[in-house]
Amino acid sequence: MSFSDFTRRRSSAPTTTAEPPFDNHLADMIVRSSDNVDFHVHRGVLAMASPIFHEFFISSHYPRAAEPPVEHMSEESGTIDSLLRLLYPVKSPVLGDVNAIVPVLEAARKYQMEELALMLRKKLVSPPFIEAEPLRIFALAIRLDLEREIATAAKYTLRQSWPPPYTVELKNIPASAFHRLLDFRERCSTRASLLGSDFRWMNNKVGIQSSWAWFKCGRCAKDDAYIVVENQQRYPRSWWRDYMRRAESALRENPCGNTLKTSTIMWPTLQSIADPNRMCGCATAQALDDFRAFVEIFATEVEELVSEIAEEFTFN
Ligand SMILES: [Zn+2]
């Protein structure tokens, strides 16, 4: 593939000069955007960032003329401006939404600017974008064939209720990819909710303490299920088991760690702990700390399970 594959056909429309610093007439070439904005740039900078430009400059024989040569690009001026601001030692562009990131990422990949593309891929799946619009980013990642970002976005869709809000980017992906996302959700839902009823994952797990209030209490109603803690069977109290039942059902809807920390799931247990009349006297501030510590371990377990499922899953 040669550089000319990337350039657009020349047009005779009037041109304007880019904003500073890309109006510097000491530059040795001009990059003209598809909307006819001239960016005054340095071949050395572009060649260092992109092997495509590097090869092109090696094979080009520019005449020794007073005016710098002009190369016509297929990208719009906004995209070229952001791309150049990321390459030059100037203030970074504001890429405040997904619409601003995607064209720059596409250009960075096209010109094989690996480091830049990697940085933009990370930005695409960073909060707040991924938290606000996981399905949209999933669809974009499918279209751009970004394997890691597809899996990350798929995991974030689990935090939203189903069906998620419509996003126009779904028009650009095959129905099979959406079907795979449904499959993924189903698999995560089944396996994560099981953690709320089958406690074997806790057996001798680091962090699970026999000193926790629901193991230590000898008076509140006891549950049938047991957990092996430090090689001994421990029977949790039923007030703890009530939380696990709520967790099991909530994880079926939203199989992700955050589900376990929502007020709806935690509140009845916190109420019990706050009201000594409901329990034997094991309801103490320590019980609250124990419960919080447990919820963190449980949430991490769910996240690890979901990541494991995502890793072995083929989304496209
Ligand atoms: Zn008790």
C-alpha cells in the first residue's frame, strides 16, 4: 500500500490556513485537509510518528522550490488538527466525546501511528465514555475490530439494564455481533448469580474471616449452608444469607460487581445491622465493617468471573 492510496483527489476550491502553530511558514510541507485547510508541518515529525509517511518521504523527490510541497489528505481539518496536536509538543486537543476520538483513532491506525492509536484506544474505553455509553462503544469497537475494547465494552454493558438504550452505531455492526453480546450476558448472568447460592467459591478463600459477625454469632438463626473457613465448616447466620439471596437475584439481572454495592441490595442488611432489636446482639459497628469487607471480596469475585468469561468469548 502506498501513501497515494490514502490521499484524496485534488480540488480547485479555495484554501484557508490552519490555526497556529500549523501556520508556521518555516515548515517544510503542507498537509491539505479534505475541506481545504492547509496545515504547515515538518516532514521529520510525520516520518518519526508514521512509517507510512516515512516511506513516502523517502520515495518522494521534492523539487527545491521556494514553496513547500502540498499533500492532499482524505481527512477533515478537525481530525488532522487533533492528530497533529497529539504529535507535536503543544497542548493536547480536547477529545471530549466519542465523536471526537473515533476519526482521530481511525487516522492514527491508517497511518500506522501505533503509540498514538494505543493511547486513543485507551481513551475510548475510559470513564466517563464507557460508563455512559457501553453499547455504543461496543458497536464502534466491533466496527473498528478492536478486540480488547470489544471485551471491555461488553463487560460494561452488564451494568446497564436490558435492553439498553438504542444507539445509531448498531446500524454498522452485523446482527451476529449483537447476538453474541446477548449470549455473553446470558452466560455471565447464569454463572454470576450462582455465586450467590453456591458458596464453594468462598471455601478457604484468602480474605474470608472466621471472625466475621455472621460466622461468630451463636444465637441468631443459622443457615443450612456452610463455608469452609481456615479448614473448618462455618455456618453463617440467616441475616447474611438474606443478603446473598438478594444478590443472587440481582446478579441475574446485572452480572457485575457494582450490583452488589447498590442500596437496594445492601440496605435491608444495613438496616438489620443498625437495629440491635432485629438481631441477638451481634449487630455492631464491627459487623458493618465485616459486611463491607465481604461485599468487596464478593464484587471482586464477580468481576474476575466476568473477565474470565469475556476473555474466552468471541464477540465478532
Ligand atoms: Zn446474632
